[in-house]
Amino acid sequence: MSQDTTAATTVAIFCKVVDNYGDIGICWRLARQLEREHGSAVTLWVDDLQSFRRICPEVMADADLQCVAGVSIRHWHGQDGMFSREDIADIVIEFFGCDIPPGYIAAMAECRPRPVWLNLEGLSAEEWVEGCHALPSMHPRLPLTKYFFFPGFTAKTGGLLHEATLEEQRLQFQSDRAARSDFLARLGLTAEDIAALKVSLFCYPHAPVAALFDAWAGNDRPVACLVPEGVAVDAVRAFLGADGRPGAVRTRGALTVRVLPFVPQPDYDRLLWACDVNLVRGEDSFVRAQWAGKPFLWHIYPQDKNLHHVKLRAFLQRYAPDVDSMTAMSLRWNGATTDGMEGQPGLPALWAQYQADMPKLADAAEAWRRQVLANGDLAGNLLKFAGAKRSMPAENEV
Ligand code: TRH
């Protein structure tokens, strides 16, 4: 553990990939930002380098130790028992309660001062989050305290990940028509696709994609649906009449469905900035869509007993609550309502209203971004929190 006060703060992030790309997507974004903007020396421990490689192709899937973008990446696979005091970072972050190695925890307890230990939680707009953010939890045996750090949308939470130059990059890209067209053309889009209403589609397999395709096929203006390889596989195959390989494309009525390659994380941002509407999912793409300044629809990660519908409604109550079509379309997209339920119109009518409200939703996106960023960004808030705890070591050592 670094004792020299002039040395960079060391940060260790532990990430277990539960499924998909959100776990590593969030940890990688946080790691890079801490290194680049705050000069922290970051080690990212991750158990699944294959998933990591999909969002960051520079990552080697078979290296125990590598350095990418200034971040040390360690393949985490049962290295318990090999940690000493010198290995321990000043700030230790476990993502989503991923149980860091007992040997690492034991070495943490040996350090003076003790590291600040945080459990970075999942994102929810529910009110209880404000009461739980920053709560301490004592280790049952060792003199260590772990703090819950919750991302969120209000000043009483840790905020959201947002890089310092993101807004500038987005505005530059969105105001440069040639750069946008070049980017889309490199992904295989034709001039017709670029002129159409461009929708990026990223959702879980149970989304009513086939029904939305039908609605778009009958739309009053052409729609180009851009779907990364591996997403909505069944509906895309049914629409194309073939497997959804990158480059595969088919037009029916007003709708063209085009399969894109799964792109590296920075290009995914550009895709969101270049599209007119973004259908996103999980946590990280959901947050990125909020920074894109465009209308979006969230397909939330499913939970038992439809708990995710509670989370979805909590978000919708905060985000553009006066635009009814956003709520109606979001609930339908997530199976929280069905056609005809609660007097709901069918999906084509819901979409038509949503499309008509897109200018209002673009304004709402800008207002939302300003409102949320007034609370600072997650990486900065996290360092501030850890800094305050480090200056009161006694609290950590009870
Ligand atoms: O992939 P997700 O569904 O991930 C997660 C996990 O399932 C996780 O266990 C769960 O806790 C969480 O959802 C709620 O969705 P998410 O969070 O949007 O992460 C996707 C990441 O993949 C994000 O960092 C953006 C990135 N991405 C690319 O880099 N390129 C692409 O082409 C696409 C489509 C996504």
C-alpha cells in the first residue's frame, strides 16, 4: 500500500462478469477515467477476459497481466493466499458484491492506514437508494469497514459515470455531418439508411422485437434499424430469413434491418450519438443513451417477480414524466403492459405517438443531462468520498 503522500492514489477494482457486458463495461469505464482524469494507478481484476475483449479488442484473452490505456489488468482466477500488504491498493472497489479474495481482505486488515473499501452497487432510481448510499458495514471478524456506494440520479447518491470530455466530443461529432456519415458508412450503412430514421437496437431476447418490426414496417417514414450481431437473434433471423451476421440486411415496407458488428465501447457511444433513437438495455448502455442527447427506450434487465418493473417505473417517474408516450412505450417494450391492457393502444399507435414526441424527448434529454450532472460524476464523487474516509482513518479501523 502506498505510504508516500506524493505517490498516485492506487485503486483496485474487482469485477466478476455475471453475464453479458455491463459488469466489465462499467468497471472498465471507471478504471480508465480514474487513471486518465485523476492520475490514479488502477489495477482492474477481472475473471472473464473474453467478454472484456468484445468491448475492448486491445485486451488479450490469455494474459495474466497486461496494461491497456494505462490500466493494469489482472486475470482474476483463484489467486487467493498470494497477497501481502504491499499488494493492497489505497482504495479497493468490489463491483456488485463480487466477494474479493479472502487473502486480499486479510492483507487489507494488516495495512496502516487501512484502505478504503467500497462496494459499488447497481443503478436504480428507487428512493431507498438514497438511504443506503454510503452506509458502512463492519467486517464480522476483521477491523475493516466496507461502504456501499450507489450510483444514482440525485444529489444523495454517487451519481453516474461521465467522462470530463464526453460532452465536447459528442457535440463535435453531432455537429460534423461528414464525420457522422463516414462513421455510419464504415459500419456498412447506405445513403438511404443514413437518410432514414436511424434506430439502434440493443435489448434482451424477450423484448417484443417482432411486433416492433411490424410497427416500423408500416411506419409513415423509413426506419433503419441497426442491430449489433448477437442481439435479438430470433427476431432478426425471422426478419432477414437468414442468420444475423454483420452486413446482413433486408427491407420490408418502411423498415430496413441491418446487422452491425459488435463495436468497441467508444464506437458504441458514436453509434448512439449518430442515431435518432436509441433502444438500450442493462445499465451501462442505458446511462450512455442518457448522455447522447437523443430519445431512448430502456429494456431493463429482468428480475424475479417482475421487480424490474418497479425499477422501470421509478425511473420513468423521474425522467420526462410529462411525456406520456415515453412511459407508455417503455412499459409496453418491457412487458409491463400489453396491447389493449389498461386501455393501451397497440404497438403501432404507441410508436406513432412516441415518434411524434421525439422533439420533446430530445429537449427532455438535454434538461435531464444538466440536472443529473449538477450532482457531479461518479468517479469524482467516489474519489471525494474515499478521500474523506482516508482522512478519518479511525473510522476505518474500528
Ligand atoms: O450487456 P448488458 O446486458 O450488461 C449487464 C449485465 O447483464 C449485468 O450482469 C447486469 O447487472 C446489467 O446488465 C444490468 O448491458 P449494459 O449494461 O448496457 O452493457 C453493455 C456494454 O457493452 C456497454 O458497456 C456498452 C457495450 N457495447 C459495446 O461496447 N459495443 C456494442 O456494440 C454494444 C451493443 C455494447
